Amino acid sequence: MIGLTLARSFQLFSEHQCELSPLYRRLTAGVAADEAILRLAQPGEAGPKPNMLLAAVHYLLLKGLGGELADWYPSVSGRPVPSGDPYPAFRAFCLAHGSAIRRLLETRRVQTNEVARCAILLPAFAQVAAARAGRPLGLVEVGTSAGLLLHFDRYSYTYSNGHRCGATPASQVSLACTLRGESLPPLPAHLPAVAARVGLDLHPVDLSDPDEALWLQALVWPDQPERLERLRAAITVAAGARPTLIAGDALSTLGGALASLPPDAVPVVFHCHTLNQFPEKALQRFHDLLAAESTVRELFHLSAESVRGEAHPYLTLSLYQAGRQMSQRVLARYQAHGKWLEWLNKEE
């Protein structure tokens, strides 16, 4: 029998992470009760099992392995999701292509670059810049994938209160975000200046490799075509000016990345939905490392991560100085793909 933990992970994914994807809600609910597909989803250690299985299937469909299942994927068919139950076609596809799926699960990683999250990060970046008299930011992203979030200042933004800002109104990547709650975030008139962009990843995505770029697209949910269009536009933006991407464990590369930042830059170490893949001991070492690095120069730590027991993730900003964490504020709650932002700005 397959362990209850794996089945539960698919059920929780269906119940709490698929509010904007009816297709994936049905598929993951089906997998949770299907021992044969759960067994197929077991291989590999890199990343959440539901994300990995769904991405592997999507990747094979984008590669041209179609059949009946392709009709259910707007990213492949170019048509809306039809009525009916997609799970029988999904199950048949998985069983028919089990070997190819296992190879992907064993060799690939969840490296989503959801560009819309920049609309969540922007108020925090603006707050840091304002707190340091507008000095340019030195960005270091942990789990950077292809580094697309490091280009936040090359996108344009529209918030539901009518606020607009960004590189130009005609930017190739235009992001829209709904504001919730009573408090407004500190939305800037002009985007913060960026002095350096460094991304850390065990296996950075090389966008010049069509296969790696395709895997990045496979991680996008197929019944959300606007996300796929946005990703492809961001890939085009990145082709003109790529950040520095460093391969390796963040615990061994973070120090060198921080040391490489210009002296006048304000160091900001940030990550989005990455630390959930860190073992507990590595998490503690990561925070200890931030404290140790702050003996050299102060740094800000911006975390956009899910919180156990909470339906939606939180954005948290910490300041490290002189070897310790000086402050920590829970800035916001947000929709995981950047659809909405609820500003909180509460000190812990």
C-alpha cells in the first residue's frame, strides 16, 4: 500500500492550492485516491510530488505526446477545457507513459518562475529602498530558477486602486494585482533602482536551452493561459539582459554572492516558495548564515512562503545587523500566483 502521507499531499494540494485551476483540482483529487498513480508519483526527491507529477505530464504533452488528454489542456489544444471528467484520460496517459514520467521525476526539479509574484514583492522592495534613502538594491534570490523575478524593475504594474508604475506602460510584461483589506501597501511612484542581480539555484535554468525553457513552461498550470503568455514574455525580456546565476547549494554560495554586491547597494536576500524544499536543519543553517553575514554589512531578508496551517502564503521582511536579527515584520498575505495582496505590516 502507498503511504497515507503521499495521498494526503495530493488531497491537500487539491483542496488548498487549486482555487484558480479546476483542472488540477480534479486531477490531484483523483490521484489521491488512485494507488497506481500514487506509486508512479513516488520517484525523485526534488520538490513537492503533486507539482512534479503534473509538470511531468504537461511537459510530455507540450513535447507532442497527445492523445485524448491533450484536449483537456488549453496550453496544448488552444481551446477551453471541455465539460466532463478529465481524470480517466489523465490516468490512461500516465500509465501509457510511465517510464518517461519516472525519468522526469528523477531528473527534474520544481523551479517555477511565477512572474506575477513580482507584484507582491514590489511593495517590499520599495519599503527597503525608502528605508535606506533610495539607495540601489543588491538582489540575491535563493531558488532563482531562470532568474525572472530578478527583473522586477523591467515590468509594468497595475493595482486595483488605480496605481500604475513600472518600466514603461508598454512593457512586454504587464502585471495586475488586486488589493484586499483596509491597508494600502507602499506602492512607489518609480521603481527602486537595482545595482546587482544574483540568483542562486542548485540547477539554474538556462533559457538558451529550448528543453529547459520548455520545462519551465510545463510548470505553469495548463488551464491558465495568461500565466503561460506572461512567462514567455518574461523569457523574452530576460534574453536581453540576463542576471548572474550561480549553481550550487545556497548555504555554500550565499556568502560569495553577498560579497559580490557593490558597496553602495542595499543587500536583499529573497526567495519565493523555495524554503519548503529545505530540510529543517538546512533551514536553521540558512538563518544562522544570514545572521553571520550581517556582521560584514547589514542585510534585509524577504521571504514569500507558505505557512503551515494557513490557506495562503505570507510575505515577511527581516533586518539583520551585527550578527543578529533586529526586526521582523509580516508584511502581507497573498494569493500564491500573485492575483491578490492583503497588506498587513505587523511586527512579530
